[in-house]
Amino acid sequence: MNIFRFSADMLHLASFFILLLKMLKSKSVEGISLKTQELYLVVFVTRYLDLFYFNFSSSLMIYNFFMKLIYIGAAAGIVYYIRFKEPWKTTYKAEEDSFLHWKFAVAPCAVLALIINREFSVLEILWTFSIYLEAIAIMPQLILLQRYGNVENVTANYVFALGAYRGLYLLNWIYRYNTEFNYHSDWIVWISGAVQTALYCDFFYYYAMSKYYNKTMALPK
């Protein structure tokens, strides 16, 4: 565990807390993409199948176990609230969150995982699928924010935390590559992580400008 990995995990946790706090305080999910939340839930479920045969031989293993449970639980809870729980269900605007995520995210990533993977086995294909899918899971949320134009401060902080978490993971991989003799880099992870971080670049720019000028964040429509 290094500072980049730990900081990334804490930012990832913070993104969940920021979003849940917004939902509970405002009793609304306006500006939040259910499609992105569903994609993240699929990512966590398909990636963390090792929970069924987890090894608790070290403190790091125990840390990973509980972090994975939190990720799955938080994502599932957010999806449940938006889909089924009032008043959040009523405030969700499906017509604005119109990205066809099953067709243009899940299906292509599933096909790509079947073609390009490290090993043709069920667990490896599902793990690879989750890596590909996470790289583009934020797209419905970014598209929705562009349609709104002005981005609420809490929502902007939530998306920023998600993007910063992935950026720190890139630094974590670079750090491990240069400091750990037995560390094996995985080009699937590196390329997917780079694509995911790149998707946030435009958002980061407008986020930084809004903070610098102390104004409400606005994205070009």
C-alpha cells in the first residue's frame, strides 16, 4: 500500500459519501445519472467475485475485502434509491438521462473482453470486462451534466472525486512499476485507466475554473 493507492481509495469512498449526502439532504437526484450508477454496480459485481473465496492472510487482504463490500453496497444502495425509493424516484428524469448504456457500453465491453483478455476463463473475462466498462462508466453522467449546463456544486465535487481517484490510481501504477521489483504491469489496466482519466480532462478544466473564480460550474452544452 502506498500513498497514491490509499489516497485514491479514500477519494473513491468520498465520492460515494458526497453523492449519498446530496441525495439525503436534498431528497432529489436531479443531475445524477442512474445509468452511470448502474454501470458502476455492474463493474463492482463482475470484478469482485473473489469475495466468495477471499484470503484473509494479511491486513491488506482484510482492507481489500471491506472496501469491496462497501463499493458494492454503496452502488447497489444508490441504484435502489433512484429506481424504487420515494421521493428520489420521482425526481429522476429518465428522458434526460438517455444514454443507451446497455447497448453502447455493456455490450461492446463484453464483446471486447471476449476477444482481448489475459486468459480465456470465466473469471478473467469478467474481470477484463469490468476494467473496460469502468473506463467509460462515467460517460452517461458527463453527457447529462452537459445537457444541464450549470452543475450543482455537490454534484461537481462528486464527479471530481471520481476522476481524481482514477488519476491517482495511474500514479499508483507508475510508482509501483518504478519501486516494486516483482510488480507486473498490465497493459489492459493501463490503457483502460488512461482512457478513463482522459474522459475527465474537459470536466477538470471547467471545475478548476469554477473554483478559481468562485462561480457555479458551467459546462458547454
